[in-house]
Amino acid sequence: MEWTANWSYPTQIRFGPGRIRELARACASAGISRPLLVTDRGLAQLAITTETLDLLDAAGLGRALFASVDPNPTDANLAEGVEAFKAGDHDGVVALGGGSGLDLGKLIAFQAGQTLPVWRFEDAQNNWSQADAAAIAPSVAIPTTAGTGSEVGRASVLTNTETREKKIIFHPKILPTVVIADPNLTISMPPATTAGTGMDALAHCLEAYCSPYYHPMSQGIALEGMRLVKENLLRAYREPDNIEARANMMSAAAMGAVAFQKGLGAIHALSHPIGALYGTHHGTTNAVVMPAVLRFNRPAIEEKITQAGAYLGVTGGFDGFLEWVLRMCDDLSIPKTLRELGVQKDALDTLAAMAEVDPTAGGNPVELTRERARELLEAAF
């Protein structure tokens, strides 16, 4: 099969092996002539970042780099990034990396021209309409993992260092102008990162599919995304150079982020505070709490899950689907409990209180009260 394509849903996507070589053209298409390359600290030390800077430099676009990005990006990271953006007189961002680099890169492009604090744009009611849309800089997103799908998202997750809460910042123009989705860039991912980011893609598709809100387009995308994960995640994990598996997982990640316009749920409501307090890998945390949330939601989603199982080729109805998830986690060496992630039992009450008010909690098919969140955390602990 030909693994190269040009997509325009939900934004311009240059998909296929080797498409990173089109970075200069992507910047031109986005109207960027003085880009700031944003990535995380770990990725900044690798050849992929040097090679990306070389591509920009060769095209006369400079080689400005900002890499002060934590695994769970914070408001302090954002403030430093905005300062670098303004000091360099940049007119756009090239965001390179996994969810952390992409999320913060998008927010730097968004926030650099705003006069209101970033928390005024939290994803609630019509907060986004307070932003000066004309002052939002364009961005080009280059994912190097296949999990978050942040490259096609209209929001970013940011940790408030004072309250230690993760907040979702939303604006339609946070969506990158151009995406370069080159599966070659994911080949060097360590196995644990392949596993965690892959389970993140599954969590996005699964929660979107189970969300009670009406959005049949997202419903269909989520279902096909789950199929791609089922058929390709273990292959990508076991055969790192398998470009077909890598390409399909990169597609599944983007599909999950498109699909969760329909909603997320308790998996994310639990994992967000855990990540904020303990700095755990987001996708891996999602995988750890996923079985407990599936059992909790069973009364509301059993028929949906049975239908999904039939499409995915998973027999045994809900129980068969749950067994498939558990087996997948085992095969990927995902930790079995929150205790293994370093979560302390005396923090469960605090985590439950944070989960109850997380913006994703409202999309869960069963109401997530503080008491129920506490029970779920106990079950996963």
C-alpha cells in the first residue's frame, strides 16, 4: 500500500515517510518566515532535533530553539516560551515531539499575542471567545510519537504550578496550520514510550466512542481508530522498524484526537490529577486506570462495547473486550497498579476531589462523583 497522502481534515496534514523534508514548504504554507522550534528537553538532545534545525537553517528560516518543556508542561514553561518567542521576534512556531512539546508549542503560538492570562481561556462555556484571534501566531506540528494526537487538536493541557491542577486551554485557532506526520520519526521511540503513547491513542478512541454525546462522525472515527490500535500497536512495539505499523499507529493517534471532540471521561479525569501530582506518563496512566473505568461504566456501555468488539474481531462481548484490554496491557508491560506508578494511598482523597472537577469528567457515561472517583482510584491502586 502507498503510505503517502495529503489530508485536509481537520487541518492540512502531510502524511507519509520522509515528509519531514517538506518542512520549509510547510512553514511557507503557514505563513511562517521566522519560526521558533519548540520541543522537550529530552528530544532537544537527539539527532532528530538537530536535523530539523538543519532543515530550517538550510531554507533560510534560522535555527532558533526553545526546549524548556517539562513532561507535563506548566505555566512556567509557557511564560518562558512566550518570552523567547517575543525576544526572537518570531512569527510562528514549529512544534516537534510528543504531547508535551506539541501542547506547549501550540500554546506559545496562541498566548504570545494575548493580553489576558492563559487561565482565562480554560475550556469552559465560551471562554475562548475572549481571545484576540488575530494575534494568534500560526504553527506547524511534527509529532514524533503516536499517541496524543495533539497535532490535530484545538486545545492544549497545561499544569497550574500553584494549584497543581491540569487545565485544558481551548481555542479553535490553537489547531496547527500544517501537520507533518512522518512515521519515520517514531521509529526511534523506546518500547515503553511506544506502549504508553499507543495506549493513550486507544484511550482517546475508547472514551470518545463511549461518550454519551451525539456526534456520529466522531463515533465512526473512534471505532476505526480502535481497530488500527488493535492490529498495529503490538507490531510497532515488537517490530520497531515496521513502518506499516508505525504509520497506522500515527493515524490512530490523530483519529483519537479528532474523535474526542465527542468527549472524554473518567480515564482522563483520573489520569490528569495523577499526572499533575506525580509527573507520570499520561498514556501509561490512562492504561493503568482503563480496566477499572471499563468495569465502572459497564451498565451504560455494555451494548456499545459488544458492538465495538464485533467490529474489532474480539469475541465474548463486554468480558471479551475487557480481557483483550488486559492482555494488551500485559503484552506491553504496562504497570498493573497505581502503586507501581508511585501513587501514594494517602493521596487518593485529593486525587478524587481533583478528578470530580476535571473538565473531562462530564463526558463519562456514568456520573463521576467524588465518592465514585475515590472507589475507582482504590480499585486501580
